[in-house]
Amino acid sequence: MFLLIWTYSSFGQIPRLHVDGRNIYDQNDSLIMLRGFNWGWWGEALPEDAGIIKNELGGNAVRLAFRWYYWGGTDKDNPMNARDSLSPGNIKPDYLNLLDSYIEWLSGEEIWTILFINSDQGAGKNENHFFNTPYLNEEFLETWKFLANRYKETPYIAAFELMAEPQYQKHKRDVNREELVGWYREIADSINTVTRSSIPFVIGPQNYYLPDSLTNEYYLDGYQVIYAANMFKPHDYCVGDPDLTYPSAYVNKETIETYYNVPLQFREKFNVPVWVDQWGASRLSNGYVEYTKDVIDFLERNELHWTYWNWRQYSGDRGIFERYPKWSGDYQLDTLLFELFGSVLLDDECLISTSSISETACDSYTSPSGKTWTVSGTYLDTIPNSAGCDSIMTIDLTFDCPNSLRNSTILPLSIYPNPVKDFINIELEELCDDLVIEVYDLTGQFITSKNYKNISRLTYSFEGLKGNYLIKISNTKGKTSVFKLIKQ
């Protein structure tokens, strides 16, 4: 049973949005800019995500997916598919319970939820669709009325997105724009019988909500409508073409300004709100953080509502949290994007700076902030910049010891203590006629050396600065041992 008990405003109003011209207002007539994230793949969201989005990043909106008859009717057991014609609302009970939980988490954090339905009857290649199969159309309307009735008293439901990314045009179905808008109107009228027009709608153009497709035919007069168009442009860069770089002559600040011309013209002509429902670039795209910063700047300057794609992903490479390895691994946080969105959504006067360095180490590497790594890879480190704000550094780290410093342990010995403050004790298993002790930093850079004659045990005074060092001990017979020493 889905039950929420709420204390509303002093006027007893359910937190709701309403559209007035190109602006969106809350129940207290305060201007709202929707800024947040697509929630992510079905079943991946965690209860704490809503709190992270609001409290750590300052986001106020989530676009929440609802997949109905997704990937065809034969795929009934797929967890992404909500449709079950024998259950209330034509929705699988387990799916509905999880949807209830998602909405409860979001409403509890006072985050505006845009609930969208995606279906292969409108956004896929299924031959049967809402325009040529009457029972599917009727069942889809029943599902929307069921959801509207279920959540009509739930606070912070921002809007119902009627049919995400219709693709009749793409798949050469005989459905034109006017017919699609008429169908939007039919769904909206059906929902309004339940909600009494209290919840706005989202509609968008055919062919994946491409921005250039938002033409005059999609204007729906007489309804509270937020118009959606995505911004995965240029597409080849956003999906991670390794041959493309930002900024470049192909994609840069100036080209970003042109990608959304059609939706901006639509907004001005009809005086309606426009929302960038999905946007982002793959982390495989060279310069994706700089691209993200410049797109945010464009969206903010043009007062466009937006939700970034994506919050959590079990596959792909555009998630704030992303499984690694894909599909089955643990979630990894993209710290660069997390810090970037936090600086924007929290209206932080600090703007993060970014830089990249390449480092080579022999045994271990200590970053500027004090983190230590022992395996080659690409790492993120955060230190204060000159303005006292975060400076996020990408470190391309390679471990490659010179041959002369590779630890062979041919010369048997023991050393203690380690870590060391002032002195280390070295005990050899045999008498050495000529012993050499050499000190290097972790990159293999020579620091100092000392020679000993006819010795098997000694106390070595270590006078270096605090940190990590490599100690090489060798004799005249060519036997060598290398070990790492930590100086406190």
C-alpha cells in the first residue's frame, strides 16, 4: 500500500507547479527553474540518491522513467517492462511498488518529479502502435488515468510526460505531427478528468525529441504544457567519438550557441516554457568536462529548464554514478561532474578549476592532496586553488622503475623500523667487503649515497624530509636489494 502523510503549506495547498507564459511557478507563486537529473536505469536508484541530489548538489528536479511494454510484448519478464494487462493499472505489482518508493523518496526530499512513460508502441520498432491498434491506445489511456489517480494527492509531482521520444517518423509509420499532437491532447484530456487540470504536461517532437524537430505544429493551446527537446549535439561527439575533441573547430562555445536555435524560437513565438530533458557528453569524449561547463553556461544564460542525462547507469558512460565494470561492477562517482554540478546548483561563488598532469613513479605515488596510489591509471585529485576553491586535477599515472631500481632481493637483508623517524637498522646475512646505500625519490631521482667497508650490520642515519623514498643497497659482487622507506 502506497501511503504518504504530508503537512502542506499554511494555505493547505499540495505542492504543485503551474505554467504562466514562459515561466513555471510553485503553489506559492514563486518562480521555479527546474534543474536536476534523469534518475537513471530502472532498479538502480538508491534511497539516499534523492537526498544527495538536493542536499549535496542543490538539485530540485528528477525525470523519472516508467517503461510500459518496453522491448516488445514477448519480453514479459524483462524488469524494464512494466506492462501487465491482468494487473491494476496494467502494471506489474512489483514494478508499481518500486515506482511508489521512488516517488516517495523524491517527494520526501521536496524534489519535483517529472514522470515520463516510454513505450515501444510510440518509441520503438513494434509494428503495433497506438494509432493502428485501438486496444493498445485504450489500455495506455487506462494506465495514465491509473497513475494520475494514484499520485494526484502526492506532493511535488511536477508534470506528466505523456509519451517520451515518439519515433513514428523515424520508423516510417504513417503518423504526422498533427495526429501526434491530437493524441497528446487525448491523453491530457483523460488525465485532466482525474486531476482537474492541476498537474502540467510535458510533450515533445517526433524523432527522439531532437531540438530541430520542435516546430509550430507541436503547440498545444489551452493546456499547461512544458515543451521538451534534448541536446545531444553534436551527436558523434556526445556519444564518445575518440577522434573528436572539445573545444575544436567542430564543437566549441560558438557551435553550442546554435544547437538550440529552434526551441528558443519556439519559446519566443508561443511564450511557453522549454525544458532540455536530456543532455550530456560521454566521458570517453575528449574534453567532456569543459563541454559540460559550457553547456551549463548556455542553459543558465538562456533560462532553460534542464535535467542532465544521467544520474545512475549500469551501462554507458554518461552517469554521475556508473557501474564499473559495466553491468555488474560497483558504482564509481564521476567526481569532476559531481563538483561541477554542485558549484552551479548550490550557487556557489567558487567555480572549480581543472588541470591535468602526467606522472611517472617507481613504487608508489603520493598526490598533491596526500592520496597514495601504487597502480598505473588515471586518477582524480582535489586541492584548493589560489581563490580557495576546489581545483580538480586529472593525474595520468605510470609506474615504471628503472632497471637499476627493480627490487631483486638478491642481497638478503632485513631493515627496521619502517616507517622511520631518524635511524634505520640494516642487518645482512653475510659480511660485505664494499656496501653502497643509495637513496632515491619515488620517481627514481637520485638523492644521496654512502659507502661502507667490511660490514654485516649497521645503523643508518636518515635525514631526509618526511615522505616516501626508495633505498637501494648493493655490494661489489653485484647483489642488490631495493625497498621503500617511509620517513615520518
